[in-house]
Amino acid sequence: PEHTYAEQTPRSKSWIEQAKKVMPGGITANIKHFAPYPIVMKKGCGAFITDVDNHQYVDYLLAYGALMLGHGHPEVKQAIDEMFADSGTLLFGAPHPLEVTFGHEIQQLYPSMERLRYTNSGTEATLLAMRIAQAYTNKKRIAKFEGHYHGGYNDVLYSVSPTLSEAGPADAPIPVKESKGMHVTDGEEPLILPFNNLTACERLLRAQQDSIAAVMIEPLQGGFIPATDTFIAGLRELTEELGIVLIFDEVKTGFRIRLGGAQEWYGVSPDLTTLGKVIGAGFPFGIVGGRKDIMEVTSPTTGSDVFDQSQSTFSRAKDVVFHSGTYNGHPLILAAGLKTVDVLKRDIKDVFARTDMLKDELEALFVRKGVPMKAVGIGSIFSVVLTEEDIFNYRDLQASDLQTRKLIDLHLLNEGIYTKPLNRYSLSTAHTEREVERTISAYDRVLSRLFGG
Ligand code: PMP
């Protein structure tokens, strides 16, 4: 496919050469890179994106799942336009009424988020969640799962995609740094847990309970590999017993598994939750929320700035968790997010139905072609996993046929079906049966080319 790929995307190719003179590797976020070179996109409309060579693609990447209403949804555009017309970018550095309106909406959908704070990305949200848990428990270490991604910094940038030869035994994984230049300055490396293995998690956590502040988890690994019911319920019980804060990182799963996230699907309440992607409606955004008594450690009214009326003086106590940012709670983003929730309340069932249809038709097609495949996922996200086995964790995924999956993905790009090779599929309200059918025929052609039949 590389031959066709280069023929179809000459402008992307020369753009990347130019870009290398501006940005290291020609890229501003390493995740945008893939071999032989990424396709440069210039426009999006509904379920479609258009590249610089004017090819149109059905977009299943949707900015890593962020755009659940597709590109340029008219109602979101209108909400933004109205706010913008009112007072420009609306950035005051002061509280804004929408912070509360928006928060009420989130609390309705995520009852475990009794108090919440806004951040500027999912990464910032998970960093803040960890700091809150550390302050609340007065413990330091974070436990996270092998193969789970929570952002680009600190304790969570371990063992996201480790090489298995370096990763230790399956039931006691060792922490593997994801990046050069990381150094442990404050405390130890994180404890790495095996996903969907409750017995091992219990053994590892009990041994370290006095040092572990929080367990952070993607309730569905990568947004698509579900925790089993017994695993997630068991983890909830165990962390509660051990005095460890349980953090659900729902940056991918929020609004996509169910409107109320994976916690609605499982009926399990974490202590803290992080949200991002969908709720930012395409803007940089994140939320941290959870139990009132835990979240209150960030409250300035309980610490940092106290007015003593009898003496007319201000004093400052330092027992509060620092959380600030110039852009936190940006009203334009809140308006877009609120509108997104409105639209999803009306249309989310259609997105689920369309996703199920695509999964079912793909699985049937792969059966016809005699190629083992499972469409793994719940709600509006899934991934195409080339395997006959059930998939429970990172190591299972590594054992599937990733090489062939990449090859299929590259062929699909030439057929106008876009996701970054190996990435999961996310759907939007803009994906109709027509796009599903177009996708199935593209797959049909690609599988025939690769496997005959
Ligand atoms: N947590 C999860 C589960 C994510 O999927 C991501 C982003 N892929 C993040 C955190 C980080 O979010 P952001 O890219 O907005 O910093």
C-alpha cells in the first residue's frame, strides 16, 4: 500500500518535509506521527475530513474521540458564535455564571462528582487528581495499570506501551518509563498493576497500602477493553478497605460508553473522576471531580485567604492544594460543552445504534473472509482486534496480529477510511448508515486484496 499511499498523498509528503524545518520530526504532538508519514488534513465537515490533496475520508479518529458530534456541528457553532458575539473570547480571569450551570449538568450525569474543578486538558486533570489524592491521604505513591494512558507527565507516564521483554511478569509488572528525560524527583516510581487480574492487584496493593495514595484506572483500557464486572467491583471494595483513593480516568470513556461514562455502565462510583475530550467539544479542556470531602482540599475558603473581620486583616494559610490556571473554566468552552451535552441527550442512542451496526457488519465480513477478528468495545468506541482470543489487557492485545491490523489500516486510508493506524474507532452523531456502508465496502475491498475471496 505504501506505493499507492505516496501516489495519493504527494502534498502531505512535501508538507512533512517542510514541517521538519519548523518542528522536530515535522510534528507538534508525537501521537500525530505514523509511518510512512502522516496525512495532513485541512478541513472537516460532519463525519468527513479532507486532506491537502483533496481526498475525503470518513473520520473515525475524530481527534482521538473528542468530536462526538462530528466536525462543525451547527448547534455547537451557534452556541460559540453567540457567546463570541457577546464579548469576544470571554476570558475574564474572574468567575463566570456558566461555571455553575455547566457544573450542575455534570453533577446530574456523574453523581459521584459532588464537587469539581476545570482544567485545560486531560493531562492536567489527571495530574490534579493525583495531587488531590496525595494531599487527602497524605501518601505519595500512585498505582496505575499496565497499558493505560493518563497523560504525558509524572507517575502516569510509565508502562503505557512497554516492550514485554522489559515489563516483568504478567502478575507483577515492573514500571517502564515511556520517555527519556523523566526523572523521579518526588517519591518513588508508580506501582504497576495488571488489568482485570483482581487476585494480583489485591496482593500488590495490600503489600503497599501504607504508601499508595491512589489507584488510577481507565475503566475500559484504551477506551475499549472493558474491565470485567467482578474486577471493577472488586477494585472498588479493595481500595475502599485500604484507604486508597480510586480514580476513574474517564477522559476517553466519559460520554462515550454512556452519557454518564463507564461509571454509569458499571454502576460503580469512584472517589475521583477525570473527564476531557468529548466534553470540551473540540477545545482543550478537562474536569476533575469527586467526593466532596476529598475535593474540598482544593478550596481556598478553607485555607488560603482568610479575612479576619475583628482585626481587618487578611491572612494566608498554606494547607490548601494549589490549583490554578489562566484559562481554567473558559466560558467559550463551557458553552460549547453544554451544547454538546444537549445534543447528546437527544442523539446518543443513534450513535450507539450506528456503532453496533458497524461492529456487527465488520465481524460478519471478517467471518466471511475467514480472518479472525473481534470488534472490542462498548457504546460509541471500539477497536478492530485481529485475534480468536478474548482480550482482557495490554498483553492480550500485544498477542493479537498488530502487523496485519496496521497493514489493513494503511490500505483503508487509500480507500478513504480514516483512523490513525492501530487506533480505535470512535463514532459521532454525524456518522449515518451511509458512512457505515461505505466503510464496510472499503473493508471488503481491502480484505479481498489482502486475503483473497
Ligand atoms: N487520560 C486518558 C484516558 C486519555 O485518553 C487522554 C488522552 N488520550 C488523557 C488522559 C490526556 O488527555 P489530553 O490529551 O487532553 O491531555
